Amino acid sequence: MYLSFLSVIISLNYQDPLILIIYLFLENVRCEITESRVDKMDDTADIDIEILKECTLCPRVCRVDRTRYIGMCTAGRLPKLSNIVLHKGEEPPLSKGMGASAVFFSGCQMKCIYCQNMGFSQRGVGFEITVEELACAFLKTQRGSASTLDLVSPTPYLPWIIKALDMSRKCGFNLPVVYNTSSYERVDTLRKIEGYMDIYLADIRYTDNQMGMKYSKVPDYWDIAQKAVHEMYRQVGPFDEERMKGLIVRILVLPNNVSGHEKALEFVANLDKDIPISLMSQYIPHFGAKEDEMINRKITKDEYESALDKLIALDLDGWMQLDEKEKITTFGVDWRCSESDIQKLVTEEIEERERSFNG
């Protein structure tokens, strides 16, 4: 069956990438996918494109028909990316070597008035691509020596991401997958992707619903985030660098304790003191934040050191930000995929699997 199907593909001269993808799914091209992961993929098949007809992926539950309109997140019917870069500015275990492959999706369920990525997170800047192109982009970043696949604000695109991961893994993709999230997530949605994400990189933005409403336009941030972080922890436990798996919590210290960072640190300590904390100091008042008297400035050294003291007092560990940082932390990636790119990547994988099989 394998050789006969391969002869059909060859006779078609690899002209249709869809045929190649179908072939990969039917034959698995001798890909090495662990049994546990395959089983989990079968369990989570219900996160389907059909959900977009009445979208309930995020806690906004806007029920917009995204096959015809855009949702509150500004996402529509196709995957939409702003860019993919090799990012050395993520937490050290995630960005070793050439860096994390940061996939910046367009759109977001949060509407933070200080968002540094406003252009693509809230204004829809980006490129619509197919699922096949997304799978190809994942493979190209792996071949570019990325250490992890860092999915930034992926929630609106999960049905496509899951399909793209299925496709790319059958073609040899094996990077640890990072779910880089605001933690404004539905537990039901997180359960549907269990087994696909190796690392949850979860922000805790606020510990007060009123602050969440004022600065990110969501009425229930802290209520939702606590449940989401608990679910992420249930799935993967605390981050373990040896396994490249687990939960990391990020806390961006905001001026005047708007972030409620002390309460956030206490929440994590009560959950598990082995969860590493990334305590961030790089807040800059962008856009609407410039007009708000509470957050219209950078944080002071005293504010950051106070947060750090609290982290130490709670016997937590993780990463702090030093004053000195590399000026260049991102590098461009040739991630755009034409039909010929898809054909080439799949052909190379078939040939590699054949060599391995025959050898």
C-alpha cells in the first residue's frame, strides 16, 4: 500500500499539496509520534472548525458566526498571522540557542489599553493563510533551529492550530509547543487541547476584576484566570526544564500595584511553590495608558524590588529582569510558504523516512 500510493504521488509530480497532506495522514510517512500523544489527539478531535459558526472559544462567548463575520477578538474564518520571529527574549529555557519561534497571531480576546502589539492584537494587521501553510510554517521554523514553538495569543485560532500541529507532526515536527496566554481562557477550551501543549506560559495580569475591566475591557478577568491557571497546572504540572513541559506564570508589574502582583504571587505559592515565576519589569505606557494617571509611567525600581522581595518571601523561584538586556532579541524567519515550499518540505520528509525505513 505504501509503495503503490507513493507511485501515485510521484506520477502526479507532487502538483497538489493537498494530495500530499492526505498521503501523510493515510500513511503517516513513518513518522515517530508517541502513542500517548496519538491517543490524546483522538480524544480532542471535538475542537473542530464547526465551532466557528457560533464561536465560544474564549470567555467572551460572543457566538459570532466567524465563517461570515469577525468575532470580538477580530478573528475571522482563516488563520491570521502578523509574523513569526526567532525570539531570544523569552524565558531562558524557552529561547535557548537561536531562540523561540514566536508565532504572533492577529487578534486577541483581551483589549489592553497599553498593549505594545496593538496593531495586530486589536487592529487586525496580519496575513490570512491556509492550514497547510501554517503547518508548513511550523516545519520551517523547526528547520531554522528554533528551540520551541511559541504560540502567542492562540485562542481564536485553536481549531486551525490543532489541525496544523497534526499535519506538521506527521511530517516530523517535534518542537515543544508553548501556549503563550493572557490566562483569560475557558476551562472547556483548555480541556479540548490537553496533550497538544507542552508548556503553558500564563500571564496573571490583574487580581481584581475591576482592574481587568478598566484596563483590558473584560469584566471577570481574575475569576476566569484563576480557574484557567488551575486547569493548565492540572494538565502539565510545574515547569520542568529537563522534560520541557509544565506551567510557567508570568507577572508584569504595573505601576501603583494595578497588577495586584503580591496577591498573584500568593495565589501561585498556594497552588505549587515549584511553579516558576517570570517577574517582568518592562512595562511601557503605550496608547491609552498614556492618558491614565495610574499607569501613565514606567514602574520604579522600588516597585519592582518590592515585588521581588515578595517573591523571595514566599519561597518562589524563577526569572527576574536585569537592567542590562541584549538590544537585539528577535530575528526574522522565512516562514511564508508557497505551494512549492509545501511540496519541497513534504517531499524531503518522504525521502528521509524512506531512507530511514530502507536503512
